[in-house]
Amino acid sequence: MNLIIMKRLSKYLMYLLMVYGMITCNNSDKKLPNTTSNQIQFSGQQLYTIDNSGISILWTAHKFTNKVDVSGTFNTYIFESKKTSGTVENILNKSKLSIPTATVNSSNPIRDFKLDTYFFKAFNTSKIIGTITKAKENEGIIDLKMNHTSKKIPFTYAIEKDTIRLFTNLDLTYWKGEEALKTLNTECYELHKGTDGISKLWTDVDVVIKIPAHKTLIIN
């Protein structure tokens, strides 16, 4: 009789162990998808591919004492990136920009002629050359050359509607632009005169560079 009871107990214990093992395995399997999901959410990086042909460079200068905007672009430029796909930082780092200043376009042919003749020629700058030396966490540095002078200028950047947008403000006095600004303001003296009777052309220019960027995939 004891032998029969022992055998039954052994079978019962084996049954309990099998049930426990199944429950443990099922619980482990259920936890794995959540762990993987968290890794993708927090460690993933969005990759992009840029379209060089769609890049635009916008500038905004300022006149009058109350700082009224005058905006425009350039019809021609060359943008070279070490990588045309990858993270935003991969694309921007070490990229180069070259802008022939004679292609300035403010949607006013007379003004464009004066900008080329009385500003850029007086500024000894037939071509603006820039190299991005750093891009990380929405901030960067661009080494910009004008008037035979190179200066490192900070910029910020962001992704907006499949477009990488770079923002910076240039103080032309960093490149000794006072004389060129004076030459342009003398030529356009009346046009730069505000309601207070003061003719003024500001030394700073806002610049926005837009680079079309298409999402590709996310890597871990």
C-alpha cells in the first residue's frame, strides 16, 4: 500500500512541476515584446536622405531705425555633403556651401544690381564659402569666409515637415563689412530713410537654409 501511495505522490509532484514550468515560460514570453519595444523607442535614430536640388538659402537684411525687413535668396549655390543619407548630424557635419554673390535675388532687379555692385564688390566677396565643422543636438558651428576673412559662427537646426532648417544671424562687422555697408547706404540713402528722417542700414543679417530631407528608417 505504501508503495502505491508513493508512486501516486511522485506523479502528482511531477504534474505540479510541469504546470509551474509552463506558467513560468509563458510569463517570460509575455515580457519580451515590451522590453524590445522600449529599446526601439528610446535607442532608435531616425535616418534621412537629402535632396540637394531642392535646397534654398534665404536672407533677411534690415533697414530704417525701426528695423524693417528686406528679404531675398540666391539663384545659384553648391552644397556638398560627405553623406547624403544618415542621421541629421551625419549629413550636416563637414558639409560645404558655396554661393556666388552675383546671383543675389531680392525680387527687385534694380536692388539686386545695387547689392552686387555697391555691396558685394565693395565687400571683396564674389563668393561666400561655408563649412560646417560641428552639428550636434540641434546646434552647430559653421566656418564662414567673406571679405578674405573666416569666422566661426554658431547656428541652430531643426527638422520641420521633412525639411532640415538651419538658422543663424550674421553680424557683418565680424568680416569688416562696415565700409561696404556705408557704400551701399550712400547709394540708397533716400531708400533707407525711415519716417524719422534717418537713413539706416543694419549690420546684421538673418539666414535660413532649407534642406529637403526624406525619412528612410530607424536604426537601434
